[in-house]
Amino acid sequence: MIDIGANLSNPTFEHDLADVLQRAKDAKLQGIIVTGTSVESSLAALALAEQQPNFLYATAGVHPHDADSYNDNIETQLIAMLDKPNIVAVGETGLDFNRNFSTPDNQRQAFEAQIALANRYQKPLFLHERDAFKDFYAIMAANKKEQTQAVVHCFTGSETALKAYLDLGLYIGITGWISDKKRGVNLREIIKYAPLDRLMIETDAPYLTPQQAGLKSQLSKKNRNEPWTLPYTAATLAECLGVETTMLIEKTTENTNNFFNLVS
């Protein structure tokens, strides 16, 4: 079982990360990919991955919220990281028109620039899309021929979006959102359209804690999700797909190893 997206460089983990990682190992996680969302967080993710090789890995990229800051200097710093073997994907990148912390034009430009980096360095893409399906799909479709593999992390979109992304050959990352009693209803209904060989699981820690009874009382910090909760998401996803949890874990782990080239 591998968590494809955890924000372990977040300050909330600063004082007890060793305990967080031990709890993840106790929960039978074989690996965690630490998400980079800016140059600073990507460097921090890389540092963590270098401290625990073969368990922690990292992505390097600029989140759409920070796209206004994307420039040649930022790209040069990303390029320096992409040569590192512990960096297994470009991202988190994509489009977020929900809050528009960066302008849509700057988001599109930064997104396309990072797609080009992924193609150049033959790294998969770790993608974010929120309320931006039309533009996101158009950009990914335009790059389909040259594009390396890509996963839409923390997918929470519509049936139309899910089927469109699958048609493009994209992978789908599922978080604890799927167990949310209200927000997760649509996802629980439509995820059956995704084949097992295109799914991966993640926590997006410290966010999106699974909504299973009794789980929150087990958290070491109030409202802080951790990688050890990943089995809960795996179980809910397996239930939605009508498969055994062990099969779901086995297949998503295989998908993750192959997608991010974690095993030779």
C-alpha cells in the first residue's frame, strides 16, 4: 500500500514526523510520495525523500495557487530537482478556478510549462484540477501525443470529467473524500466507471481525513490526517467497486510502482 500524495513538509508535521512515519509503517504502508507545491516545499519534500530512500519519494512542481510566481528562475530551480532520482513526478500542477489565487492565464502558462518539463525529463505528472475541467481537459488533450503518464490527484469531479480523463489515458487518485457522507456521494456513485488498473490511493495529509466512525479520536492531532489512515480509504474504495480490499490494495500498489517507476 502506497500513499501517492502526502504533504509531509507541512508545518503541522514539523515536530513529530518520525512518529508519523512510524505509524504509517505500522499500518503496512510500503511508501509515501511527498507532494511538492512550490520550489520551497519541493525542496523540503526532496530532503525528506533523501533521508528515507525507498520509503519516501517526492514530487517537484508549482501548484496553480502559486502560478503567479512562476518564472524562468522558478523553472531553473525545478529543473535542478528533476535530475534527482528521488523526484518521481512533476507537480503538483494543474488548474484551480475555484478560488483563483493566481490568474487563470498564469495558471494555464505554468501548467503548460510543467507539462513540457515532464515530457523533457520523462517524469509522470501529478495533477490538480478544481472547477476547471474544460480548460484542463483541453490542455491535456492537446499534449496527449507527447505526454508522459499523468494522474489526476484527489479526484472529486463529475462523471463526465472522470470518463474524459480515463479516455485520455490518465490515472485517478482517490482520497478520504470518497468516505465523506455528503461531499463524497457523487464520487462513490461514479467511481465504478474507473478500471482498477487506473486507480491509486492517497491521503493528501494533513487534509481530507476519512470519515469513518471512531477514526478522528485516533488522530494524534485534532483534525490532522496522516498516512496511516490510508487503509480506510482503500476499504471504502474497494466497497464502491465491489472488490475485496486486499485485491484493491494489491492492484493500486502495482499501479503506483509502475506509474512512478518505484521498482525496477
